[in-house]
Amino acid sequence: MSVKIMIAGGGTGGHIFPAIAIANAIKKIKPDAQILFVGAKGKMEMEKVPQAGYEIKGLDIAGFNRSSLIKNIGLPFKLVKSFMQVRTIINRFKPDAVIGVGGYSSFPVLRFAQSKGIKTFIHESNSFAGKSNIMLGKKATKIFVATDDMSKFFTAEKLMITGNPVRKAISESTVSHEEGLKFFGLNADKKTVLVVGGSLGAKSINEAIDAGIDEFEKNNLQLIWQTGKPYAEQGKARANGKTNVWVNDFITQMDNAYAAADVIISRAGAMAIAEICLTAKPAVFVPYPFAAEDHQTANAKSLVEKNAALMVKDDEAKQKLVGSIVALLNDEVKQNELKQNIAKLAVADADVVVAEEILKLIK
């Protein structure tokens, strides 16, 4: 009899891509496994999961809005409605296990599954656990984490250090530096900076690049700039006529972008870090300060302490970011130090480890 597994969560690429990687690993080990995703309506998972070939059910749910309290008025009603939707989805699908990867939809799905005695698994990608995962962890069957020292958040016996699942296109990429540059139509004689602000873009990083865009040309550098949708128009207008800049709202083939890059500017989400560790590129992280429990700053600091990356604070990005990158590109010794140290933190098979453990525990 085939196993039925439900995967809940999303909101950003940092939750969706590892979830898809775990699903793919489960299907590879057990091709007849039935997998159903549950996400939040209107969020990116509703598009990305079907593109990966999986069915997804959407919930009417939103998270707590930290920047505008007035927007939280309808939250209790949405929570009640989402719990009713979850009950229907779980009762129909009858999963053998539910995996939570973080994001709005994770909490109600795992909470209901736990109340029904269904085995639940959590993948906590950050070095600082979110509140809902800490609550869900009390009744979870197993908790997969990316870093050590997570017993301050979860029961030590339930923990398993796996690292973060990275999409195969990146972990198994064979794209050369030259092929990467060719893909973006860039020059093989110039050093290349890759700027990624996460799947939705990053305002402070975009504004810093916008303000300092002429510095790249002055220093004989070129730029691959992923703006995210909100800044796409402005970014394209700013780069108009500059042959050393490739700009777009989203990069579909990140394996080419990582291959082309000499250094990387990025938010400090757990998945971005996992991917950059595997590509072993020198990086400057600009943590998003409003992430839950400021976990991105914790993620970045953990790398800085290991001399594996540099960090610029979000509110200092406009003044310091471009200057930091230019200085790093002029310092070969520092680049090599960062490369060697970040490569030591790379994990290539987290998806398989997680999949095998789940299948073993639900037999």
C-alpha cells in the first residue's frame, strides 16, 4: 500500500524549494508515494508547487502583520476558517504523515494532524527557531534542523541535524563560469557581482545597488541583479543603457547565476545560505531585520563568526554595501578565506536524509 504524505508551508522560496526537494526525494525512494501540498492562497507556493508537478490545496490564511497592526483585525476569522479547511483536507486525504516546512499554513495543518494522532515532522531551516515551530515541536515525531545547538528550542531526543535541502539544479549543477556568463550575455574579462534579495526582492539591497550602480562600471565590474517584482520597473530603468548590468525581477535558472558570480550579495534566509555554501562563493549578507525573531541576523552572524561571510546591516546598506563589495573584489586573500570556510558548511544530500528518516518512521 502506498504511503500518503502531506507537506505544509510556504510563503517564500526559502520554504517552498526545500519542501519540493524533500517531496522529490520521497518520490525517488518510493515512487508510488502520494504527496499533497497545503499552502496559503495568494502566496508563491500556489504557483511553484504545481510547476514542480504536485497537487496543492490553498488555505484562507495570513500571518501576523508586524508592520501594521490594523491589518491583523481579520486574523482570528481567517484562522478559524483555515482550521475548518484543514480538517476537510486531512479527513479526505488521510495522510500517514505531515511535514511542516514553515510559513503560514504550517501551523494549522500540523496542529490538526497532531490532534488526530498523525505523525508530524518539522523542518526548521533557521538557526533561530520560530515560535510556531517551537509550539509544534512539543508533539512532533521528529524535528530536522540545519545547525547544531538547537536543543534550546526543541527536545534534544527529537532532533536530527540534516542541513537544509537544496534543489538538485544547484546541488548537482555542472554549469561552468563561462557558460553562466554567456547565459546572461556578460563579459568573461570582468568580475561579476550577483545580487539576490530573496524570491520577493529586498528594498534596502535594491536601493543600495540603485544608488551605487555607477561604481560597478568605474571599477570594471558587472552585475546580475534580481530585483523582485516590486522594484523591477525601477531597476530596469536605472540599468537602461548599461551593458555591464543584467536586471530582472526573478532568475529562473539560479545555477547559471551562481556559476557566473565571483561574489554574491544576498539576504540571509536559511535557504539562500544553504545554496551559497554549496556554490562556495564569497558573500556579503544583508539580513532582513523584520524576519520572525530576527532569525536572518542570527543566520548571518553564525557565518561571520566562522569567517565564512561578511555582513552589512539593513539600515547601513545604502552607505556601506557597494563599498564593501568593491573592497572584497579587490582583496583576493579575503575572497579565498571566505570561499574555503563557507565550503566547509555545505550539505548536499539533506533532502535524501530527511526523506529516508520520514519513511523509516512511518512504516
